[in-house]
Amino acid sequence: MKSINPLRRFQKGSILVHILYHASKEPFYGSWLKNELTVHEYNISDGTLYPWLNRLTFSGFLSLEKRNVSGRIRKYYSITELGKNHFEKIKEYLKELYNEVIE
């Protein structure tokens, strides 16, 4: 039987919440988000981050806009209406969890 690491699973979920949070504030590009996550001590590889962004986009939670920045195409991610609805539900769960767990 494979063991689980509750802290690691919680961290993965927290990263997804960060992604939706930042997408709800303003469009971002992947390397900016990776640096932002590092500030919060989430050390995530490109091989993990970009597939997550792609899955969130494919699933309809994020939208993707390609912009030409100094001759380079940069992918900017924004939250969609579906993403906003899910993010609001996540915030409700977080409030309930916080109120129950933190005294």
C-alpha cells in the first residue's frame, strides 16, 4: 500500500488556490507565478507548473492570451467565469476550515 503525505497534498492544493487567486487579480505569465510561489516557499518545477496551467486552461478555469513582449510570445493566464465561481467556493471552504481548525 502506498503511503500519503498530508502536508504535501495540502501544499499542492494551496498552489492551485494561489494560481486561481492571482489569476483573479490580474493576468500573469508562468515565470512570474513561479517566482511568486517561491516567495511563499513553494518550490515548483516548470515540469509541474506548466502542466497545471495547461490543465486549468483546458478545464475552463483559466483563459490564455498570447502577447508579444519585446519580440517574444508570452502566455498570460486569466481567470474565467467558471474559475471565479470555483474560486468563490474554495474561499468558502477555506473560511470554514480556518474557523474550525484555528483557535
